[in-house]
Amino acid sequence: MDYRLLSNNNNNYPTHHHWFPKMCSCLESGNLGLANFPSGQGRSYKRLGSGPTLFDLSEFMQRTRRSDLSQDETIDDERQAEIIFHNTDLTWTTIVVEKNLRTMDLCELLKVKNRASGMDWSIIETWTDLGIERTLEDHEDILVVYKEMELFASHHERRFFFQRDFIKYEFFINPKQFFPPDMVALPNFEERNFMSSFESKLKDHLMRNDMECPNVFSCVWLRGNNSHIWKKAYMLLQDRKLYIVKKPPTATSSKRPMDNEQAVPFAHLSDYHVYKIPNAKKYFNAPFEWGACLRPSSNAEAEDTEAGVPGLKVIAFNSEKSRTCWLTAMRFAKYGKQLRENYRAFKNKQCEQNEASSPKEQYRAYNVSSESFRSRVAMDFTGSVGRIVEDPKEARDIAESEGLLWRRRWRPFSRSPPGCAVSRKHALDDGVHVLKPWFHRDVNRDTAASLVREHGTVDGVFLVRESKSYPGAFVLTYKYGDKVIHAQIQPTVDERGNGCLYTLDKGVTKFYDLIQLVDFYQLNAGSLPTRLTHYVGNGLATSPETESSSPSPSPSSTKPSHSPRKMDSKNPRS
């Protein structure tokens, strides 16, 4: 190719033969192919098409790269999400949740980050502006739940809480507490097993894989189209479906299949998520504070639901007992066999943890039978070797003497006034119970009742606190039925020694310290209507963790504090 300088070179500059290529020989000859145009008319030419320039290629590659990155980000968003998990003490922890992460596995991860222990931790899904909440099941995919919440209503404030839930599998252990005989109809209960109790028959029914949820029926209140109008109705749960019946159902009629004249379908539980409403009177203007809510799920079965009925279905109950029964029954009817498998996995994991834990930790295991699972014998270790004491009187004398020696070792230098009317400081210094997670140092009656009521979903949830009315005495606050009971722990003078004994039954059963008292009533009901099953922790047994958390206020101090839940609008949304 010939390179020439595109210039007429009138100034006699030296020519350079390396600038532009010679495109065509007609340029030199002056023959441009324009001879046919008339003179005076402007000459023009049309540029021929050419391939893409380097600039075009660069821009195209950048657009492609941006598109690929956008697709990768979309795929990453579908596979993982950064979710905030709140604690009841207004702290939180941020976790990058990936697909197929189950609730049970996430709880183990949060327990490590929060330095928590125990088997009864759960993830609570809350909708703060609606006042509804539910406990996620162990098999649920956290990422799927999070995405499904976003699809349903992104404008509502939603949060995940990491906290204890004693009620999750308690109905397998004590079913009568959750399924009252006047609300439940068991199939063929009258025709067979006349001698068996209702509780044993119910427990067997719940654990059998081939059995569905028993039929449940009672009077409820439903919210009409106008949110301020509520109407009384009779509701029946049968075969995972809720019906509104015209007549009050009985144990006999509830076992028969419902026809269209007798019952009107209300909801198919496969199409809804079941939520608890802690205060339905406040959020939905219900006649009672005990409520439940059904929220449509994204995978609803259209053939089993009423077409064109979006939104929430709100139900109110006239007692905590009725709401507990309905929530448990709807949950069991919805998940059925999967819930049984979750419970078996929970029990297996609990057994593994109990085997690895110390004997002291076994006292507060989730399921403690009414009888002691650790058979003991009296031992005397005063000699060079230990020996078994068979004489009950001798064993009692040895136990009392060892208790007095222990009390003397831990007694402060200053002597207590007569009658055990010790000061607050001396009372706290008298034992190591102040280090126990169930002991609350500065808690008054109302706060203790609020704590137990918040976590008292089953009978026997308790805490021990100081008595504000009687210095030196203590109070056992526990839940039984629908009530919170405050039992005075009276200090009495030991007739055989210099110390104080503690009793709950006016001196019938005495203990040398609060630890012995709590251990006894965890294994035996004694004078109480129920044994102590779960304690409300004081949050002092664990230390905060500073990594993998949000900044101030010390968000990763995710200690298992069990103060009443508080919603703070300044906290980030999850």
C-alpha cells in the first residue's frame, strides 16, 4: 500500500510517506467519477458502510459486562439475603442467610453468636404495625419466609426475633393442657379403651403418623367487613379446614362430615399462615384481647379457598385457654406429619446435649418427668472412702450436718439479726443463688408478673426474686393456668443450728438454700399446683459478643436477656 502526504506541498515541505494510506488510484488521477454532474453543482459523496470501531466495541463490552453483573446480582439476591435478627433487649445481629437454611440450623448459629445455651430457642416472625406474630417451624426455609413476606406486603414493618419459646413442642408432652376435653373430639374414643384416660388417648393420637389433628370446636368472634363490627359464631376444625357452623357443635356432631347446609367453609389452613395476636383489642378493636390471625400464603391452593378473598382473617377468643387450643390445633393440622418429625429430631438432639452436659445442667432440661430420673443413694464421705448409708435416720443426720457446714462456709463475717430478719445486702451475700440465671435481683411484683406472663406459655415458667415487702425473704413467681402466682419463700430459724431455712409450705418442707428449693420443685410439684418447668433468665449468665453485629448500641451483645419485648422505631427493619 502506498503512503502519501495528503497535501499540495505548495510550501515545498519535505514529503512523508508514512501518514495515510493510498485508498484508490482515482485520487491521484483526479478522476472522481463526477464528470456527468453539471458545472457549478456541489459535488458530494456517500460514505460506504464500515465495521464497528474500537469505541463501539468498548461500549458494547461495557454494556454486556453491566448486564452480566446485574444478572449475577439478581441471582445472588435469590440465593441469599442479609437479615437482621433482633433480641428482646433491643440489640440485634445481622446474618447473611443463604438458601435452604432451616430455622433449626439458624438457631444454632445465633446461639453461638449470642453465647446462649438451651434447646428452646426459636425465631419469631413479627409484624409490628399489625401486632401479629408466629414462631417459625424448625423445617422452614428462612430465606423463603423472608422473600414471601416481601411479596405479600412490603410496606408493613416486619422483624425477626431470636428468643425462647417453651410452648413449641410442649403439647406432645402435656397435651391435656392444650386440648381441653370440652373443645376436642377424638375419633372412636367412646367405643374403645374405656379404661384409658383422655390424656393418654390424646397423647397416643398426636404421636401416631396415620392420625390427623383431632376435631376442635368452640365459640369464637369474627371480624366483619367493617373492622369495628364483630359477630359471634361457632367454628369447627376438621380435616385441615375451618368451618363456620350454624348450631353449636357437640363432641358427637363434630365427628361427622359437614354438609353445605350445616357448615360454611371459612379457610383451608394450607393456604394460610397462622399468627398469634397478643392484644387483639388494641390492634383490631376486638371484644377480647386474645386473638389469632390467618394471613394468605403465596402458594395458596386456589381450589380450596374462597376466590377473591384477599387480606387477613382475624379471630377473637374469650380466654387464653381457648386461643391456645385453637393455635395449637391449627398448627398441628397444617403441618401434621412434619411436626412429628420435627419433634423427634428435637428430642434426639436434646438427648445428645443432655448426655454431654453436666448433672447440674440436666436439672433444667426441657422435659423433666414428674419423678426423678436420677436415682440416688445416701453416701457418707467423712471417712477415707465413701460408704452407702442405709439407715434413713443416719442419712438425714448426715445431710443436715453437711448442710450446716456448707452454710457456715458461705456465711458472711457479720452475724444476722435474730429471726432471720436480715438486711438486703446480707440476704444476697448468704448464698450463691445470686449467680443462678433464674434469680432476679431488683425486680418488683409487677415486672416479675410481666416477665412470666410474656414467657409463660406453659405451666411452671418461673423466676425467683427478692421480696420488696419483707427484707431477707424471697418470692417464687410462676405461671399456672391463666394466672401468675406469687408464692412467698419464708425464712425460718433452724432449731438445730445458727442458720436460716427456707420453706414454701409453712415449714413442712425446709431447705438450706434457694438452690435446693428450686431443684426440689423442678422434680416434684410438692405443695405447688405444678412443678417448675422453665425459668425466665436474668441475662447475666452470658457475656456479650462484639463481632458480626451492628454498631452502637453494642448490637452484638446478644445475650439471652428476657425483658419484655419492646418495639423501637429507631431500630432497623429486617
